[in-house]
Amino acid sequence: MHLKTSTHSFHDLTSQQLYAYLQLRSEVFVVEQNCIYQDLDNLDQGSLHVFIHDQNTLVACARIVPANEKYPDISIGRVLVAAPYRKQELGHVLMRYCIDTIETNFGKQKIVLSAQAHLQNFYKKHNFAPRGAIYLEDGIPHIHMERNK
């Protein structure tokens, strides 16, 4: 594997990058998870997009949504690793890169996310703590999690 991490504003994405990004999100969140939901939610345009490529293939991604766009605090969302690349710790590489990107560009601050409930332990390894009860989001159990400064 030859991995490369990168961060992009929405407006800096080429049409090929945007297509690969949206295709991977659809592949995982809609097809694999069998969840019909509106992925294109008008938050991408103002967000930072974090990519991990293996050679020229997008294999993991996430987005960083600014404070007061979705939540009062900055948030990380649409976190995913392509199926063939799972079990290789790429999710942890991706989360560390997202946190570092936030701290470098916006300073140390509280970060929030809406985690699929079965992934709480994954996010706990990055110092996120659950807040509140489990709730359904698009028919999938989720929990609000926060990482303090």
C-alpha cells in the first residue's frame, strides 16, 4: 500500500475527485448499509474533506463541518473506509488526521460527531465520549459523542 492523506475545500475538488468521493460515500452508506437517505445535505460546500488514497484510489474519507453549520461545535462526519481496506487501521489514521487538521486550522476545541452506536469503542480510542441516549438516524442507531480540548 502507498497511502497519501490530503485535505480539500469543496471548491478545490476536481470533478473526478468529487465523483470518486460521492461514489464511495454512496457505495458504503447507501448500498452496503442498505440505507436510503439524502447524503447530499448542503453541508459539503462549506466543509473540509479529508481523503486517504492508495495510489490513485480513494480508500477512506471524512468531512469536517464548521461550527454552527450542523452543530454549535465543529464536527467530523461521513467517516468511512472502503470495504477492501478495513481491518488495516485506516479508520484510526483517518480520525487522527481529521483531529490534527482541526487543531492545526482551527485550534484545540471541542469536536462532536454522530457515531453509529456500534462504533462507540472506535471513537473512544480518539477520546470521544458518548453524550445522551442512543437515537435513530436514518433507521440506524447512533449516539452523540464529544471530544473536549
